[in-house]
Amino acid sequence: MQYNSFKEIELDLKRLSLQRQILVEELKQQKHNVAEDLKPYNWVNWALKFARKYGALMLIKKIFK
């Protein structure tokens, strides 16, 4: 890209800086989301849901045998 003035260069640099800041904030949000997903409470909650579903399936299987 060819620039015709320093003003154009400054505007382009400012635009790129803002894009970079936006990407950094998006990465921070993703990091937060991953941290929330990996909390022990979420794993326990997932395990309990799985156990309930598995238990219900086993009960239905025993009923129809």
C-alpha cells in the first residue's frame, strides 16, 4: 500500500492498533470461558448428569428384560 501523507500512515496505524486491542480482548474472553469450563464444579455437574442418564437407561433396560 502506498501512502500519500503521514496522516494516512497515522490513521492506518491507529486502525491496526484498535484491531489488535479488539483481538486481545477477544482472547481474554476465550481464556475466561475456558477457565470456567475447566472448574471442578462444572466437571462434577457434568458427571452427575451423565450418571443420572446412565442410571435411567439401566433402569429402563431392567424393566423391559
